[in-house]
Amino acid sequence: MSEGLERLAQVPLPRLDPLVLLNLHVDAQGRRRDQPDLDFEGYGVAVAPGLVLEADDGTRIDLPAALVLALHSADEQPEGPGIELELDVPDPAGGEPLTVLAPLGAFLRAHLPALPREPSDVVLALCNPRSASVERPESLDALRHLHYAHGDVLSWLDVHDDGRTQIRLRAHSWHQR
């Protein structure tokens, strides 16, 4: 493994409850957040049961469970293919958060091997305003599916009449590798 990948593997990728990861949890005032928070900058990984991927044209992909990687794309993307991530990680010395910029492909190569092997669907909850194609990571098992979006990704919590809740990620379109 190259030194760059070793350093990227040291960037923390917190494992969180899916509602916390996608900022859909009950807030300090006891209110459930059920709409997207456009200023939320959290990131990490979670296993989400019953996830729905919805495109602007109304098509839906219902996943019984998914490993969700919530990441942030940098506001300023470099020229060429690919997506650059921008994550604000805690400073180990306790100072202001440190900004990490990294190519998505390198970040996935560094982190995917350490993530759970189940469920079989892996979802990148990652805004992709340039609609860049995402390469299938070599470390992703052949039986697994990688879902990624074109456009911004917004998270919603749908509450059904019977009280059940379901996470829905909406984007311009969804793609699978």
C-alpha cells in the first residue's frame, strides 16, 4: 500500500446510526428532522435498513439494506474525470477541524477493505454536481453493487401512516457499478 493510501486510511470514517449520519435524527428539542439540512457537513458510514434511492424522474430503487457512505464533494472540483472529496476531520490536538482533500477513488481504496462486507448494496450519499462517472473500486467484492448519484443528494425521512419510517435519498439520477 502506498504512503498516500496509508495516510488516507488514517482519516477517521465514523460508523454511525443511519439517522445520525444523514442528519435525520431527533434533535435536542425532541423534534425529528424529516427534511434535508443543506448546511449539514457530517460524514461517515452506516448500515441503513429499507433504503430508497429516488431520481428526479420518479424512478425508485428499493434496497432492503445498504451500506451508506456519506461523504462531501469539494465545492471546487479539479478539471478532468473523478470527484474530489472535502472532509473536515477533528484535529487530534483539539484545535479547529482539519480539512482533508482527496480523490474519491483513493479514499475508497483506503477505506472499503475495512468496512463491513454486508449488505451487498453500497450507496455513496455524495453530491456529484458535475455528474462525474464513478469507477467501481477494485476492493469491492464482485457480488456487491455500488450506487452513486448524478447531482446533489438530499436525505429524507418518510413517515408512513402506520408509524414506520424509511430513509429516502433523492438525486437527479442514480447509477450502479
